[in-house]
Amino acid sequence: MKAALTFLMILLFVITANGQKLEKLIYYNKLNSPLPSYKIQCIAIDSTNCIWIGTDTGLSKFDGKTWNIYNKANGLISNSITSISIDVNNNVWIIDSCISKYDGNRWHHYNDKIYGNIPAVSKHLVIDSNGNKWLINNFYSLVKFDGNGFTEKAKLNSEILSLYSVDNQIWFNTQSQVYSYENNILKNWGWDRDNNWGIDKLYIDKKNNKLIASSIYRVIGDSWNFYYNLHRLVDSSNYEIIGQRENYGLLTALAFEDTTNWYGIYYYGLVKAMAPSGSQVIGNFSFVNDILIDKYSNKWINYGGGIAVYNENGVILTDVKNSLSSFPNDFVLSQNFPNPFNPETTISYTIPVETRHASTLQHVILKVYDLLGREVATLVDEYKQAGAYKVTFNVKTPYMASLPSGVYFYQLRSGNFFETKKMLLLK
């Protein structure tokens, strides 16, 4: 387990700036963070640069220092989050079997008891410039929610694979066609390609270009060969090819940043495509589902088993000045409270900033020993960021119930640091 944790936390790209190490690539998953699942279903970034991560067992919010987890126990209708969208007021809208909104204080649910005709199955949710929510019902129907009710606006014969909002235009695609919807008019933009080249996904870049990713498998001898094409919509049924790779991999995600496009390529991972000089493979992920870029130019990568963050200049998750001032410069292990105790006591400790980045994860171990030095309990054995933490030691659990009254020691270890304090159990 420890070896696996260490391997997962290897920072693949490290540079030195101002005498400090800056991580270029950081991984978060169920093993080394509070993420509730390995299965990441959707991600979004709000206006305060918080990352929202939807999984099959809950919703996570990460502000660069603190994780918040939402599930059925604290407000959600369902633990499976299939889509996230942020409105202009920074409200977080999700699909968790109905449409739900988080206003920063509490959850509001728009369900069939009040609104009726709730789309039962949807992996897509977008918000137009008028605040209307658009989603897909049962794979085939385009549905609008205006705050008062749900209205079906279009129904297709093929599954809708992606959904975008550009001002008041809604763009989406099936495997064979591209559509837009505006002012109650559904327009078919066609796809004048060979039938072998189905549409994988529609993308819209910063210049409002509509880009079509398509791929094909070909068997040559005993091996499979993967091809992808990237086309730009010029006008109705007219598409020009702007990118093509043979025997390379499948294009599964795309993000845009000035003159650089960031590709998720099946079998390769994250690929930086620079205009006009070429491309560079950055990270090796088996599959890239989504790529989002935040205000610090971090690339948030949903790679199937968790979230990775990449920045070629070093990952910055919070404002450096503010984040450093809020953390201690040294490890601190506080005296447990209450002491003496029965049946439980709380142990507080703080982890300092190890580098210029408060996001650096450090391996922390907190254990309890008896007077003979025998290990009684492991309270913490995980990677943690700089900050203040509390953990409870409870002797009323089945494994601790037999502990006799007496003096016990608790010890905090991390890197070259360790400190030990004693506490008294009185039964």
C-alpha cells in the first residue's frame, strides 16, 4: 500500500525556481485525497477557480487547500453526478437524478414533484446567456428548463453525444450529424464525410469555431491502427480538415489556450499541440475524458482513475502570497483534549508549507503506543497538504475496547520530523 501511494505521488516533472521545487504534475485520487471514488464522471471550474468533481459516489469541491464532499447525507438527491455547469452568479448546477443548484449555502432541487417531466437520463447540462438550462433526456431529446418547467425542444433518432451553449445558440451532435438550435429553430449542419468517419464529439474553441473530432480503426495485418481527424465547420455541410494523425491514437478530449491546443489522446495521454511548430506528449494516461484550463493555466485532466493537474511552469492551486500566510512554518503537534479522557480525545496537528506551493502533499503518520512501545493504533497514514488537522482517538470501538487505563503516547512523523506526546486514559 505504501509503495503504491509513493508511486502515485511521484511528481513526474520537477523544475527549480527561486531555489524551490515546483511540481509540474500532481495526481489526486481516492488513495491520496478525499475524492470519494476513482470513477470521475464530470468536472467544472467556477469563477473563484474552485474545481468541482462529479463522481459515482458524490460531488467534490477543491479550492486548492480544502476539500468539501457532498452526497445524499448532506444535501444531494443522488450520489451519482453526471454533469456540472456554473452560471454567471457562480451557482453550481448539477444533474444528480434531477437538476440541483448549490448557491454557496444550501442545495435547491428541481424535481418531478414540483416541475414534472424531469429528464431521467442525462450526461449533459449547459446554461445559455439568459440563464436557461439545457440538457438531454434519455439520450435523444433536447430539453430546456427555464426555472418554471421542462420543455422538450427537439427529439432526434440518434443519441446526442455532446452539448454546448454559445450565447443563445445550443450546439450538439449525433454520430452522423451536427445541429444548432436557436429561437425555436432546429438547423442541421450536416456531415459530408465518408460513413466510416463517425463524429466522436463536437468542440467549440475560443474563436467560436465548431470543430469536429472523428476517428476510425483499421486492421493492418495483426494489429489495430487508430486514426483521428479534426475538421472545422465552414458553412452548412462544408467542413475543412485542420488536423489529422494516422496510427497515433484516438482524440478523446480537447482544450484551447491561445496558440496552443491540448489534446487527450487514447494510448498517449496529454499532448500539447503548438501552432505551427508541432506537438509534445506531456503525460502518459491510459484515457483522458476531459481537459479544463483554470485562471493559473493549470490543466485539470480527468484521466479515468482520478484527477491530474499539469502546468509546465509549476502547478499553482491558490494565490501564493495568501496561501503561504495562512499556514505555519513548522510542524506542530498539540496536546490532546480532553486529557485525561474516556472514551475519546481529539489530537490536533499542523503541517507547514514545504515549498512555494501550499498544494504540495506530504506523507504524514500519526500513531498511538502503549508504555512498552507497542503500537496501539494508526490514526493517520496518508499524504496531506499544508494546513491544520484534527483526528479523534476513540477507545470505545471494538478494537480498542480492551485497552486498560494508563499512560499512552502519540507520535507524529513526516519526513525528518517527529514529535511524541503522552496522554492519560482513565476508565
